Amino acid sequence: MALYAIGDLHLSFSADKPMDVFGPQWERHYEKIEENWKKHISHEDTVLIPGDISWAMHLTDAKEDLEWIAALPGRKILSRGNHDYWWTSLKKMKRAYPEHIFLQNNHEQYGEFAICGTRGWICPSDSKSNMHDEKIYKRELMRFELSLESAKKEGWRRIIAMLHYPPTNEKLEPSGFTDLIKQYGVEITLYGHLHNSNAYGAGIKGVIDGTSYELVSSDYIDFKPKLILP
């Protein structure tokens, strides 16, 4: 049993949204993901997928993409990304796709760890941030704390967090997300969202204040699920 992570699958089996417009590395990227997934992941493993899963606009439109993920080996835990417009209430998603585990104001167990998370958002002082972003940022902070608190109330002391957005701004300054990560003693924080070599540096990496930060957007990890815990 092992824990892996890969974000930003950007699947579009039922929509005309080719990813190779973002660079040649994205050409038929889903084939690379599938090949690497089947090569390294067994049915006993768990895979964390922190957002930007499908380009679908509605839950029913995401059917082909989510079924493609379901057919791959392992247990999957999904959280929302900024392009996951199909994402709706937990009740609706669980009813439509019971084979998946969705994180939204809750947590999930993996061995000795609680898996917590939320989408996240652009952090303050980022060059792309505006007043509208600040409102969403504060709302995502509340959702992140709800997830962390749900784990704490059940007695979980070891926590892994999955966000879609990086938990800092492009200057790698502390934020409300890093404050919560430190407050709840999160051991590992995974995130995606950043694409192409000119953006990778805008994400916090390495061990800081006792937390290991990992960028797991699919192109950054060469479309190969990253081993988090052996």
C-alpha cells in the first residue's frame, strides 16, 4: 500500500479542449498519465488528485473523464480545481460517482493520516490578486479550516493537505493557508495549478516550519504520479 499524487489531469474526453496548445509536452498527455499510472500504481494504492480534473462544465458531462479515472488502479481522493466547473454538492457527486472520494469541508483516512483539503485561491499580494479574489480567498480559508477541524475532532494528529492553488503568493510569502498548515501541524502539503517552466518557481517547495511542500501538477512531474508515502 502506497500513497501517490498527481494534479491537473485536464481531461476532456467529451469536450474539444486539446491541451497541446499549452506546449508539445501536453500532446496526448492522458496516454502518458495512463501508462505511468498502470506501471507504478496497484489496486492497493491511493492516489490524491488535487484539482483541475476535467474540463466538463456540468456533472453529467464529466462522466467519461471520471469513469476513465475510475478504471485506473487504486483508490482515488479528489479535490476541486479552478477549472472544475462540473464540481457540485458532495451529495450529488457521491450519488453519481460512488467509486470516487470527494474532499469538500471533510477529510478522508489514509493509514495513520487524515487527508484534508480544499481548492484554495490566489493569495494576497500576488500580482494577479484583486478585491474579488480576496473574497474567494477568505472563503477558501474557511473551507480549509473546516476540513482540518473535521480531522482534529475525530482525533487525527497526522495530516496531509491537498490544495489546488499554491498556499502562498508568487513571492512565497506566508498566507492564511500556511498559517493553518502550521497551526494544525500538517506534515505534507500538495498542490498543483502551476504549469510550464516559467511558472514552477512561483510555488513553495521543500520543508518549511516542519511541513513538506510538494508541487504535483502533472506536467511538473512529467505526467507520472508522484510517490508521497511508500
